[in-house]
Amino acid sequence: MSLDSDIIVDRRRIRRKLTFWRVMAALIAIAAIAGFAMVATPGARGTFASAGSIARVQIEGLIRSDSDRTQALERLENSQAAAVIVHINSPGGTTAGSEQLYDSLVRLKAKKPLVVVVEGLAASGGYITAIASDHIIAQQSSLVGSIGVLFQYPNVAELLKTIGVKVEEVKSSPLKAAPNGFEPTSPEARAALDALVKDSYAWFKGLVKDRRGMDDTQLEKVADGRVFTGRQAIDLKLIDQIGDEKTAVTWLVEQKGVKKGLSVRDYKLQPRFSDLPFLKTAAAVTLEALGLGAIAHQIGQTGVIQAVDRVGMDGMLALWQPAASN
């Protein structure tokens, strides 16, 4: 009887330990899922981190239309962040995506004091993003500007002729799906594209003129597609001040009445798994080994997603990108 009692007691003790560890495992799993959701959900971790502080928003790489980014910025509007510092390092992107981001930041600025800091580059669509703010700060060697619009498309008509391939089509009107790249661009199609580019260019210039308080003479000096250094840009009224994030915080305190001493915390718009550092490194090393150094450099600078995006962008672009050198 004594032996049976000992066995029963041991079994109960083992059962209690097993139940304890099962509960602990479940709690750990719940905590891990919650942590992953905060990282994977755009803006979720940022909303938590930015409460009672200054939110730091990073705009990097190519700018495209992005509903997740828009929603994250809308959440920031309703957060407890005292102010927002937008860091920009972008060569631009599509005109539609740049306009969408500009509109989102204008709405955010109506709710929170907002200032822009140009890290290395705010060109084309990146500059459209910057002028959403009433105050733009850049480093002396930063590049800003590139006010202009571009429409690019490949034409492989001569190549297809060489290899004996002809693309047949039936369409409702001459300008439907023109240009298509499979035949020489007609004068009518080129004129239609030219009208699109000129209309978007006029919109871009009007935006700069209004937001930066320029007259026509000042606008013509900066609207020829060039980029300017921060030192040049301040005299041309493209930016307001030379400096960095500390300069931005000082401006918010002195000009917008933001409480002194608040910490600046990251607000994540859209962290992407494919842009994790170890994946960037692995992709870059592989391409270097294959002799594709220029592409490897691009991935190292902007990440896998951005490198693919650069190839796949279409439509009208507000984009500045110098040719890669070997």
C-alpha cells in the first residue's frame, strides 16, 4: 500500500510540473506572437514607441504608392507623439506615389509639428515629399532638387526585326497602349506622352513655387532637373537650414513649442522581411561572385525590394538616379 501511495504522489507531482511547463510554453508562444506582430505590422511598433516622445519617420529608397504606409501615417496622426521628424534619403519614384506620400504628410502636419531632415538625398519625388513640411533641414553635402518628370520605356523593335519576330495587335484606336516598345513610336504617341510629362512637370513646379514661396525667376533657376548641394540649396530657397536631427529638435522646441528634453524614437512605417541585413549581405555576396558588382552595390545600398522595384517601375517618374559605374 505504501508503494502505491508513493507512486500516486510522484505521478501527481509530475503532472503538476508538466502542467506548469505547458502553461509557461503557452505564455512564451503568446508573447512571441505578439512581438512578431508588432514588428511585422507597419506602424504598430512605432505607435507604441513614439507615445510621449518625438516620432522619427524614415523615408528611404524608391517611393511608390503604398496603402500600408498611408495607414501607418494616419495612425501617427492620432498617436500621442509630440512632434514628427521625417528623415529623407530618396532619389524619388513614381509621381503618383510621391503625391500620395506628400498628401499623407500634409495631413500629418495639420495634427503634429513636423520637420524634414534630408540625410543624403531628397531628389525628384523625394523633394516632393520634403516640401510637405514647412521647414526643411539638410546637411551641407546633401543633394536636393531634381525638379522634373520623366517617362521612360524600352523599345525593342529593331531587336525583334533582327531575330525575325513580329508582334501582331488589334486595338480600338491608334493611341491605345502606345507606346508599346514593339514598334517605332509614332509622332502622335510621342506628342501624347509629351503632354502628360509637361502637365505633371507644371504641377511639380507649381507645388514648389507655392510651398517654397518662390517667384517665377527663382523657380526657373532650380527647375531644370539639376540637383543642388545643401550649401547651394539654402541660397536658392530649396531648404531652410543646414543641420541634422539635433537641429530639427531645436527648431521644434523654439518654433513649435515642443517640450524640451523629449526623446526621439523610431516610428516604423513598413519593415520588410526581405530587407533584413543578413539577406542583403547574402544577396550582395552572391551577385559579387557572379560578377554583377553594380547590382550587388545597389542591393547593398537599398535592399532587395528596392533593387527589384527600380527595374519594375513604370509610368511617369519623378526620379533622379545617376548611372551606375563599374
